[in-house]
Amino acid sequence: MIFITAKFQILPEHADRWPEITAEFTAATRAEPGCLWFDWSRSLDDPNEYVLVEAFRDDEAGAAHVQSAHFKQAQQTLPPHLAATPRIVNTTLAQDDWSELGEMAVPPRG
């Protein structure tokens, strides 16, 4: 899978509305057949920073995402709300889902 984490620095006047601003793009991306997940989180340390964790099945799915109409629209509509160019980590992993964090395994309850 292609695993991507990106940090978005949002202009303070738009930060509280960022989930609303990105709602259509998020829904359209999540509906892509090759999208495994596409999840936004707000930083606990900086209320103007959002972190996007996304994954796509393979290179073809990643290419389909960046060539999609909703991605091209986001390239036009999202930057005016940003304080800086987003920063990204992009890698390919030989897995298709999250692994368990064994060092913090939760024992069976009950």
C-alpha cells in the first residue's frame, strides 16, 4: 500500500472550519475504490495544524487519486485556506492494513 501522512498549516481564521472546507474532498476520496483510509486529525499542540493520514491500495490507486476531478478541484480550492505548503511523508509498505502495536497489547477482558 501507499501510506501518506501530511501536515496542513491552516490560516487561523479557517482552522475551525477545516473539516467543513474539506468535507466534499474527503468524502469523494474515501469513495475511491483504491482508498484504504483518509483520516484527518487536529493537532493537540497547534490548533491551526491538521494531520492527514491516508492510504491507497497500490500505485495505480494513488495515481487515480491524484488524477481525479476532486483532487484537481482541491488543488484549486484548498490552498487559499493554508498558511503554508503542506508537508508530507509518502512511502510504500508491504501490507494492506494497520498492524497491532504489540508493545501495548491489551489483554483479553472479562
